[in-house]
Amino acid sequence: MLHEVHNHKGVVDKQKRTRRKRHSRTLWKKMRKLIRTPMKASDLVRLALFTEHRRAPLRRDEITKKVLGSKSRVFPEVYSRAQDILRKTFGMELVELQSRSEGDDDPNQKEKNAMGLKKKATSSGTKTYILRSMLDPALIERACAPNSAILNVEQTEGKVGTYNDDDDDDNRVGTRSTGSIFAWHHADELGSVGILYVILALVLVNGRAISDNDLRALLKRLRLSATAPIPLSSQSTHQNLTTDAYLLQLIRQGYLDRRKIGEQKGAAGGKKRGRAAPSAQAANGDDDSNTFEWRWGPRAMSEIGEVGIAQFVAAFMVQRRGNVDDDDDEGDREDAAMRRQIEKMVQGIEKAASGRLLDITGR
């Protein structure tokens, strides 16, 4: 009897020791997870910032390879913590690019729209991410407004400060003083971004798709031939970028998509994007260049949006008159008339796009 009790006690003690070991291992795993998750989240933030500096999309497999390693299952938690860091520290967020539905490629969609038949708006994640600003547009507009006090400080520093001959002209304070908090002329590719907006506008007002020949004809009227240089700042990594090379860059970055007319994106046997110059067929006298068309890429929809481009075009086209005193009733009437003209022009752009304008996806 005593022997059986002793054996039973030994079994119970062994079970307790086993449970303690399992509990210790579980706690240790949780502790390691708590330690590693913030570190991996910081690594993801650094990778996202570095990739965005190159204006290249960040792919999920790249995150797994460079950040997560064999711990791919912790992606949701690492992604969530990285989002918190990006939003609270940098005012930015990671956004997954969405693929457009294949219904966008329907050549009879205009006729269906006229008949009142709506297509199904479907989209799916591409496991590709970009960084997008979270700053409120009203805040950006306020920060861009000139301020006399800031302008005086900039001009004073420009007169008093000393510069070496090797200093970059884009960095000289006072030579291009704006008096605003945001200095867009510093480290920003305003020229190339402006050309991108023009190209997106041309695609939009041509029914969201424009043939290669038509796009090049319009760009040529703007003195942007295939070999014309794109204006870049001295801080750009590309110092000599032609229109052709810039179009290829926009394809790689996801702003534009170029495919054969009637060809579904990703179809088997389709031409690989970004392997040859877009005007190669036209340069060789090949009439097949007219069978290619340009559309918006997923990044343009996630970062700019059709509504943003329409407002950009409308504000540019509406003639702005001279500055009027804010207290003057005539100035208020002119501002109201200008807003009405902008709204009317946006409606015209929406009609030219053959459908309701879409805002930025993911917001």
C-alpha cells in the first residue's frame, strides 16, 4: 500500500514538473515574441522608407526575406506595429496596391454605360505596398501658403549667409524663397511630377485609356519627344532621363500600365513590361505601336486618384485673376465664380472619362 502511494506521488510530481517546463517554454516564447516583434516592426519601417525613397513598390516576399525570415506567420502583428510607428512618427502609412478588375478592359464598357448597365467593381490585393502621406490636404494647403515673417527670415539668411561655390543652387536659402513652411523646390522632383500629372490627365480625359500613338502625339505638342530630357533636380539619382526612359520608370513604379489593346493584364504570352523602350515599334516604323494603349497603374489610384487629377486640371485651366482684398465683396464674388467654374470643369472631365471619377483607393 505504501509502495503504491509512493509511486502515485512520484507520477504526480513528474506531471507537475512537466507542466512547469511547458509553462516556462510558453512564457519564454511569448517573451521572445514580445522582444522580436517591435524589432521586426522597426526593420519593416526602415525597409519601407528606403524602398519609398527609390519610389519602388515594396513586395510581400521582400518583407518576408529581409524582415521576417522564417517567422512569416507574425506578419499581421509586425505590420500593425509598423503602421503605428509610421503614422505617429512620420505621418505616413503602408497601403496595399489593389489590382483593377478585368471589367475595366471591356471594350464595350462605354456602350454598357450608355445603356445604364453597371459593371461589378471588384479588386484584389497584390501583396505589394507603398507609403502614402496621411497629412490632411487642408493642412498641406495651409503649410504651402506664404507667410511674410518666414519670407523675411529666408531673405535675411540668404543675404547674411555665406556659401561655397560647390553648394547646390537648389539648397541656397534666399535665392528661391517662398515664405512657406513647405519648400517644394528643395529635394522634390516638381518637373517630373508635373509631367506625370499631365500624362495621367491625358489618359483620364481620353476615356481612361489612350493609344500609344495618340499619347506620343500629344506629348510631342508639349515638346516632350521620345528623346527629350525630363527636368530633374541635381539631387536626383538620374541626371539624364529621356521621355522614353521616364515612361518606363513610371511603369516600374506602378503609376502607368501599358498593354496591347484588348489584352487582359497578366494574360499568358503577353509582353513583359519594362523590357523594351515604349516607342521601339514606332522608331522602327512598325505600325503595331498603335495596338498598344496606356492606362493608369495601381499606384496612381492609391496615391493620387482620379478626383485629384480632375481637380488639378480644373484649377490649372480656370483663369485666376489678380489678388483682391479679402474684405472686398467683389473679391468674394469672384472666388465663388471661380469655384463654380472649377466644379463645372470637373464635371466635364468626368464626362470625358466615361464614368464617375474615383477617389484615392484605401481611404
